[in-house]
Amino acid sequence: DARVTQTPRDKVTEMGQEVTMRCQPILGHNTVFWYRQTMMQGLELLAYFRNRAPLDDSGMPKDRFSAEMPDATLATLKIQPSEPRDSAVYFCASAPPRGGLTEQYFGPGTRLTVT
Amino acid sequence: QKEVEQDPGPLSVPEGAIVSLNCTYSNSAFQYFMWYRQYSRKGPELLMYTYSSGNKEDGRFTAQVDKSSKYISLFIRDSQPSDSATYLCAMSGGGSNYKLTFGKGTLLTVNP
């Protein structure tokens, strides 16, 4: 049963600390998305990659957030320095070739709490 | 005004009821309309999608899109306790842009 995996599942950290979230997309999927979900804003797209190249990161605060795909099996989202307003659930999703719009498979999310 | 508006509920219905979930939107460029289901502490999962206007049926679920009114609906027939979840609508202009714009979700509880 292929699925997107994310680590850690939960993260509690203090303001100012660096946070790194990891995602393993489904094997064979070439598009990877990072989303953030909060009660106030709902689910928002932060960035997405196709074939490991960033295509759109317009939803991501550039000063503290960075997203990379070191290889086809790993995507990372870093926050440095973290702030309390970054508290949210961060989801990674992946999609197969030609399925980026209608076949996004979400991971279980990383619940981040910044105190 | 947000591009996609969705009543957050919560919505509570008895088992077997017909459920109607709705979203309105303001961007006339949206062509793809999706419904996702999200269980507590899980990621969203795609239920169904519709391209442009019209209806689409999949088992107990029916999606409707009215582009003239910028209004989409998801109907659940014979609702089951296992349907209890948050339902999110999502939309996109399509093409090479894979960006989805989501509603905030409606929390549904189906009581046995």
C-alpha cells in the first residue's frame, strides 16, 4: 500500500529554534507539494516541486521558510527561526506524472507547536 | 472576500440522512472542482472531482457544479457514521498550474 510518509508526526519547539520536516513521496511520483493547515486560514499551498525543481513557492514566507528536494525520495521543509505563528499542521502531498491536479495523495502531516 | 467560501458547520445528522455540503467561489477561472475528506489527525483524501459544470456520481456521493452561480455541492446519500469527517472543497484553474485553493472545510458528524 503506497503512501506518503512524513516525519516527525509531532514537533514541539521553542521560538527561535530551527525546525526541519521531512517527506517521502510515493515511489514514481514526480510532483511534491507542501501545505499548511490552520483553523484560521484552512489549507494553504506553500510550495511545490516537479522533478525536484521548485515550480511555485509563492505561498511560502521567504525570510524564514525553505523547501528542498535533495533527491527524488526526500523533500524537506525548514523553518529558521521558528515563531509561534508557525504553529500548524504541515502536509506533504505527492502526485504522479500528469496527475498533479487531480491525484494529490496527502501524507499524515506534521503537527508543529512553537512555544 | 476569500476566493473560496465554505460554511465550517459543524453539521450533525442522523444515520441515513441526505447530507448537502456547499462552497461558493469568486474566481471565474476555476475549471476543476474537487471534494476531499479529512478524518481527524489524517491528511485529506480525494473523494471526487468535476471538470467544468455538471454532475458526477460515485456510489452514495454526488458532486454538482454550477459555474453560472459559482456554487458547488456535494451530496451524500444514506449517510453512515463512517462518513463523519471534515469535508474540504478545492478548486483550480487547471492547465500546468497545479495550485489548489481550498475551502476551510465543513465538519460533519453522522450519529448512529
